[in-house]
Amino acid sequence: MDTIAVLADSTKGNTLRVAAAIADELGVTIGDIRKPLPDAGLLFLGSGTYEKRPGFWMKHLIADNNFTGRKVALFATSGTVDGETMLAGMAETLEKKGAKVLGKKDPRGLDIIVHYRHPHPEDLERARKWAREIAGK
């Protein structure tokens, strides 16, 4: 079993940039969200926020897989606080599917509010720090 996997659903590239910062910090590569779920002990799952919901591929990844016994850390990018609503919904669904969702209670993960259409260096540093804390590094 791989130790850590990072998967992201990104339409405009913002969430992918955050995922890249997380993956780089943890010494892993970003997996392909359209492929089978990796056999990892800790999954970092991220999505852009689309009307308070995750992207198409993230919805399918969550719906189509068994998360029993999996540790999951969630992150989102959004233009507003809608990411917190999305993270709460993802966490609830994943917990019903047997996952242990890691991170703060409110919001249920890391929400990067994207201003001016891209994450700023301080946003990426915050993502790196959060990933280290979650992974215990």
C-alpha cells in the first residue's frame, strides 16, 4: 500500500496548483482522478467548488469507491466561502462510506479562497503547512 496519494478535480487549474504544492511537500506525485482509486493509507482529495459541490470527477470518485478504513484529508478552492459547504458535504458522504476524515471540524478541510483567479504564494504555503500537519511530518 502506498502511504500517501493526492488527487484533484480542477477545471481552471487552481485546485491543481494547490494539489501540486501538497504533493511536492509530501514527496509524492498527483494521481489521475479518472483512474482507479490508489491503495493509499492517506488520501488527499481536492476539488474546485461548483455551486457548492465538487467537480464531476470528484463526485464520481466518491460515489464509485469504497472508503472503509481510509484516512482522507479534504481541500477545496473557491471564489467564496462555498468551499466550506462543499467540504462539509464531501466529509459527510465519505464518513458514511467508512472513511475517517482528518482535519478541523469547521470547515471539514482546507478551503483556499481564490482571489483574482489564482492561488497566491501564501495560499500555497498554507496548503503545504496543512499537508505537513495532516501527514504528521
